[in-house]
Amino acid sequence: MKKIVLIIFSLWLFQENIFAQTEDLWKLNLFTPSLEFEKSIGPRNTLAQKAGITYTGSYPPLTEPSIGTGILLQLAPFYDIQSRWYYNFEKRKAKGKSIENNNGNYLTLRAQYISPEITASFVRYSPHTFKIGPHWGLQRNEGVIHYYFNIGPAYIFDDIGNGAIWPIEFEFRLGWLLKKKNREN
């Protein structure tokens, strides 16, 4: 029985490498300056990690009540990680569309940490903010230009116990592919 399990597991690993479709990608994002590495971890799965500087708004359950009016924004370093599952590669290929550089639609579980702000127009109860939630997204690349969009709910919380469900969290990134590394390399 152990030999059968070992043979099946070996064949599964073999087909994972032979038919792998996702690729390792390095990206430099423009609007929220960040460096991103998307690591292929399976035929349709990647682990995307990025770090940089973000502009975010005030999340009422996590911030002091606003005094006055105006736009509430902060500039802060962040770290973001997403486990992506690309679900439409076959459909794109059947229509003659590219899946190179992970062009496709995906479902993801996204987690983000926002560290103490560089500057802000509001006060957070804690300098550490976390977000986690399922998202739907799409990614496209035209030559070295890339963009992607995620949308979904998120649970937003800090390290002192404040938290809330944010019904619509979205992310848009535009930037450049720096280095593409095929799994065969």
C-alpha cells in the first residue's frame, strides 16, 4: 500500500511540474509604490507577496473620531500576502487568449499589515492595522506593463482588540514586470 501511495504521489508531483502554468514574476507597482514577487506554487496557484508604501483611508472602528471635515488619509508602509487560485486558464486558452505571466482571473485569500504611519490626517487607536478576507481578482499583462484588480470583503482589526467587517475592500495595481522566471529555469 505504501508503494502505491508513493507512486501516486510521485506521478502527481511529476504532472505538477510538467503541466505547470503559473510563473514566477517580479513586479514594481506604481500607484502605491511597492515591490512584489508572485511565486508559482502549483499549476494554477501562486503566492503573491508585496511590500511598500500605501495610501489608505480612515477605518472608523479603528480611528479616533474625526475633528472637522475633509479627506482622511494616511501614508504608511505595508506588507501584503495573497494565495491566488487562477480558475480560467483553460477558458482563456480555448479563446486564443494568453495565460503567459499569469494572465487570468483568480480567487484569493488576502492578508495585509499596515505599520505605523509616516503621515496621516487622523489618529489610529493602535499604530498596527491588519486586514484579511477572500477576494476575486483579475490580472493582465501587456508586454512589461501589468495591472490587476481585487475586490471582496475584509475583516479589519488592530492589535488592541478593535475590529470590523469592511463589506467592500478593493485593490488596484499598475506597474512593470521586472523579471519573469519560468519554472523550467
